[in-house]
Amino acid sequence: SNLTADSTIWLQPFTAWTDSGTYRVESKATDKAGNYILSYSTSNFVYDTSGPTSQVLRPTNNTTISNFTSISGTGYDSSGISDLKVKVTRKTDNYGFNGTDFATGVSSRPVTQNNGYFNWQYTELTAAKLTNGTSYYVESYAVDTSNPALTEVIDPARCSFFIYDTTAPVSAVLSVADTKAYSAITLSSGSCSDVQPTPSPPQAAYSNKISSVEISIQNLTLGST
């Protein structure tokens, strides 16, 4: 290594660092009389040039839900995460959740750690604060422990867009009329549709899709199904 003129500082250029690699630097001094220290001075560290990543796992991205419990996800960085926050935006008016209600000018909110930030949960938002027939967007970002600290660049692929829809769909039997008699029936059919929430919030969003219809045919004369 190179020494300063007063022999109090040593310098060793090195550029072959590997991102996310763990390194140890050891030093041991020898004076001009040949004396040297028996123990090494060591420093272990992580070389980290990649920003941290986080992902919203629940609610699942691009889904319609009728039951909301909480928001949760994961976070990772090779040097560790020092902070992780989420922002929930109501898409009808682009208001953000401030921990109590949706309002303008809202910044991100802190999450609750579980096993560090590797698993995290955001519990301030409850179902009571959501509006039926409304879409929401959840984004998260993390800050790592490196020096200087690196902040995650938010990627929409790791965020969550969901629709909160608690209005039940409807279905009707059309092929046979109630209280009528038939001599020949080959097929039973009907209609089904999802229902727009009432009252309808501005720019309302709802699933507008039926996933399945259950049919039950009962023989009332014999009392069987």
C-alpha cells in the first residue's frame, strides 16, 4: 500500500468490487526496525450499488376483492433495509390515505415490520375506510442501509391495483316462466350480471364480470334435488 509523507495514513487503490459482495479488509503495520503487530486490523463490509426492492403482495395486483383485511408485502436489499413505506391512492379522486382518511397532499406511510422488512404489513387502512365500487392503487418503496443510502425506484409491476366491490351480482331464470307448465324442455337458461354500486361514486369501478353461476333443479313433487 501507499503511505502518506508522515507515515500515518495508508492508501490502497482497488476497483474490482462486485455488487452485493461481502468483503474483508485487513491491515498489519511493520516499522523500520522490523517490529510488527501480531494481530490484524479488520473491517467486514458489503459493497452495494443496487437499490432495494419491495413488492405489494396483498391485495394481489389487478384483482377485484369483496373482503379487505390489510396490505402486506416483502422487501429486500443485500445490505439491509432501513425504512419502507407505502402509499395508498383512491383512484376516483387521487386522494392518498394519511393514516386516518383519504386527503390531498398525502405522503407515504410507515409499515409494520415482520422479520425485519423482509415481510411487512400495513394495518392503518381498514375496510371501513374503503368505498364500494372504487379502485385503489398501492405502491411501496424501500431505503437501504448503505452509505450513501439508496432509495428504491418504484416499479408498477411490484405495486397493486385493486377494485373494492361488495355489491352482489344478480341472476334470473329466463327459459321457463314461473308457475307455467311445459310439455318439452331441453335446456334451462337465464341471465346474470354484476351490479353497479349504488350510489355510484365518481368514476366508479366494479368487476362487471361473473365468475360462475350455480344452478339447482328441484323436483317439488318428489321432494328431491
